[in-house]
Amino acid sequence: MEDGKCGIHEYSGITEPKIEVMMKTLKEHNIAVSGNNPWVIDPNQHGIKLKAEWDGNSVLRVIVTDKSFYVPCSKIWDEIDPLLKKI
């Protein structure tokens, strides 16, 4: 997986049921998700686009593939990290 615009963040302990909850939650919040591992995620905010890839066991990797120039990477990860750690 490439580094994207903001590096790669890895989350461990992510099981298939957790992936299912994550996908359901994204769709409930009208966040566009396409693909099937890897997933392309478009939250429709500030040009941000994400790619998520699960190793089929326990590790989910997320990268930022696109974003507006004025959005710092730290702000994006400050939103994503706590959410994924709660799953």
C-alpha cells in the first residue's frame, strides 16, 4: 500500500465483525464507500478521500489519497484515530 498524502495509519485488533460495523456506520452517516477490500471512502468533506485495506486477520491500514491543500494531515488523523480505536 502506498503512503498517500499523509502516510499510513495501522489499527490492530480489527476483526471481520468490526469491519462490518465500520462499513455499516459509514453508510449510516452517508459516507460513500466503494470497493471490497480495499475500500475507497469519500466523506464528502474538504476533498478528503481515504483508502482502507484489511489484511483479513487483524490489521486495518488507512491512507489519505486526496485532500484539499488547506487541511493538515494531523487534523484528518485527529478525527479518524479515535474513531477506529473505539471499534
